[in-house]
Amino acid sequence: MAERHAKTHSQYEWGGSAIILSVLFMVQALAPIAVSNSGFTEMALCQDTPPGIGGICDWRNDLDDGTTDVTDWVEGMFHFNMTSPTEIQFQASWAIREWDKSGMEFFDDKAVILENDNINADDGLPADVLRSAFDKNTDPDDVSSPTIQESLLSEIDSSISSFLSNWGGSSTPDTTWISDGIFLPDDSGAMSRVNCELDPLNDTDGNAFEPPICISTNVNITLDTSSTYGLPADVSPSDLDTAMEGLLVMGSQITTNFDVSVNPGHKGTYAIQPPTYATVTNAGGWAFGEEVGEVDGDGVAYNSGRWSVDNRDGLSGVVPADLDMTMGFRDIDGTDIVDVSLDDKSLDLSVSVDLSDESNSFIEVVVGIYQIQSSSMHSWGRPPTDAGEQGHHPCNHVGWNTYGVSHRSDGSGGPVRQYPGLGNRPGPC
């Protein structure tokens, strides 16, 4: 068996080792490494003695950074609840693990200490540093300047307003800090709870990016009918709502498009709830989309849409994406979608013009419609009749002097008829 011998060192080798040890001691003196009570290494930046800012910041390890060489690391869940075709209740939750420091003047003179803590020019500020600096003024020479926390909130509101500018008019974001947790989809798409923290004294977990700083914001959005649906701007929201429901009942499908832009270092998940009478039949577009099975408060099954855009690597700069959503009818009261054969009649339109008397010309328009929404019947105070029965409605004036309305529902396919006239003359009911 070979015998292992210890090496003998010359005086020159020991001299070199002594020099190395001296250098190491000097480096430690210049850039001290703190160790927390929990045993994790801390940043010198967050020591209580100047030039430290106080607080507790775990050491920044490159392996913990989910957005290498990108100054942001933000994951967000964006909920869009379409209360009508033109009104959306918007709610967003963000988990911020890293944020660009370029807008925070407070750190301008701390480049050296940041580099000693492994925060370089192409890195943002980890969540631990942001927490510890929340109470510092952005301009250290101006006590009236906003704090880091106020500046961060302002930048978030500005980012959300810019994002929503593509969606139409919106109210001012109502943004709040979340101190417990939010729910976000993980990399597999499953929703999971993310624990959040605002207190710098409660984040000694050995990771400078964890736990994240979280916010929640709420905004009301008004969609533009022209850009969203290609309709004239003077179409009223109530008319559009009625028309959309009617089209869906008649078996139509409506496709609309929403544009989003995702900044480098960000991952966005977008969930859209359709109006109460609609279901999402297809979630497409440039972004990865899927239909998500849901059940409403009345136990009716339907689909919402969910899309995901992951730009955490930031290789392509700002990533534009479109969310294409196709909606169909959601059966909420037993109303079946109309199934009309290509050979069946769906609409009768007859126009008669009598110009025999120039002083008393007459135009008659007769429209035959073969199905009316149950909601319209109820709004008229006339519940739908069963097959084999006939229902009659009183004379009324609708739109352009309608003077006769009747509804036939005896299974013979008889249409609803409206008899408009130019004068206020009684007609058959």
C-alpha cells in the first residue's frame, strides 16, 4: 500500500501564505460580513452603523435570483371581471422580489457597498433591502422627499395605469400593501399561496429575495366600444349588453381582443371572467391561454379564460402579447341556444311604401322574429308561454311608433310581429 507523506514547506511558501492571510483580514475589515442570530450571513448595507441603513438583509446569492441580469423580479395575477361588455372590475396582486433601483436617488452614492453585498449595476434591489429602506427618504438631503416605500408605491401605480391605458378609461388605482399572503400560479400553473412580509425584522430566512413584498390594487375600467368591438362610439352600454346577450342566445359567438405588455423580469397571469350570461369557448392569442372550468353562484357551469406571459428572462425586452377571447352563451335559466337549419327561416322583413298620395305617404314595415329572449319577455311583464299556447301583448309605442305587437308560441313557428306606422293610429293587438 502506498504511504502518504505530509509535504514540507519552504520559508518562501509560508511567507506567501502569511501575505494572503493579511490581505484576507484587510478585506474583512473594509467590508465586514455580519452574521444574524439565525446563523445566516447578512449584508453590510443593512447594518445599524453607518454607512449601513439598518434593518436585516440576508446575503444576496446569485443562485437565488430568478431573473439573472434583469433589474426586476415581479410576478402578478390580474383579474378582470366583466360586469358588462363595457365595464370591468380589475384587481391585481403582485409579488415583488426585486425592483429596479434607478429611480431611487437614495442609493446613488452606495454603489461600492452595494457591490460588496453582490448587488451590481445590472441587479435590482432585493426585497430584503427594499423592506429595510422603506422609511428612508429617496433624496437623503431632502427630508420632505417621499420615502422609499412611497416612491415604490408611486412607481407601481404608474406601471398599472400604463398597463391599463390599452384597455380604455380607468379610475385611479387603489393600491394597498399586503402583509400576509396572496395567491399566484406556480410554474406548473397550479394556484398556490405566496407568503408576504413588510417587516424587515421577520425575513431572516437566508434568502435576500424572500419573502416577497406584495401589493393589491383595484381599478374600474370602461372599455371603448369602437376599439374593443368595432362598433360606433355612440352605441350605449345597455344596448350593447342586450344585443350581445341576444346574439349569444341566437347561437352566435363573439370574439374580442385585449393587448398587454410585459416588462423584463415580469411574469403576468391574466384571468378574465365573462358577463354572467356568457362562457369562454376559446382562450387564444399570442399568449398561452386556456379555458378554466368554473361554477357560478347559481350552480351553473361555465368557463373563464386564463393567459400567462413569462418574461422573467428579459431577453426580448418588453414583450407585447394579445389575449383573444371567444364567448358563447351560458344557459342560466333553461334557455337553449337557437339551432336553426340552413333551410329554416329565421327572420321575415317586409317593407311596403305607398306614395300614391304625395301629401299622405305611408310606409309599413313588418318584421317577423322567430325567437325572443326570456329576459325580454319578463321585462315586458309577459312571461314566456308554453308550446301550444298563445300570448298577446297590449298595444304600445316602441322605437318608431310601433302600434301592434303579438306573440305566437303554438309550435307552428309563428313569428313575433311588429307593425310600425307613421301616425299614432290604433292597430290590432
